[in-house]
Amino acid sequence: MTKSIVIVISGVTAGGKTTLINELHKEFIDSKVISFDNYSIDAFPSAPPIETPVQEAVNQYDLSPLMKDFLSAKDTFSFIFIDFPFGYKHTMLEPYITKTVYVKNFLRYNFRETDS
């Protein structure tokens, strides 16, 4: 059985998190991408009001759909890359995270093939 390494890319809105996890996915063949943006979690009726401070809001988000997909992929892929703005701070996801990388500024990058 494979034990998945779970890498969360967290950080600023439009900072390049999704682009980064998609590029990582290309390099790590046995991987799965899960993107927070695909779940419209902030549109659920249970989502906290926008003015709620992040520290108070993070665990009010219902991650059930994201967690369902994550748990079905867990230990099936060697790597799971998750674009998730709250890093390790949500109690449902935190126990599974191997490493969180925070994007504190907008990423500027150029992906290219390298000679092997």
C-alpha cells in the first residue's frame, strides 16, 4: 500500500498556488491534485461572513466535499498536492498534511523542460 505524501500549497489569492500544484503534478507522475477553488466552499450556506477574521472563520468552512475526494485519493497516489488557502489550520485536513508551503508573494516562474 502507498502512503501518500500530502503537500498543501497555501497563500495569497491569485498568488500562483493552482499553477504551482499543476506543474508539480506534471513532474510527479503518481500524484493527485485537489484544488480548493473547485469546490465553491465559500458559497455554501454554512460559510462564514466575509468580514469574519480568518482565524475564526477557517474551521467554519465545510470541507466535506473536498475531504471526500481527498480520502478517496489518500494512499492511492504517492503524492497529493492540495491548493488550500488556509494551510494546516483546518482541523479536518490538518492531521493528513505532510508539509505546507506558504506563498507569501505572487509567484513569478518559468517552467521549462530540462535535459535529463
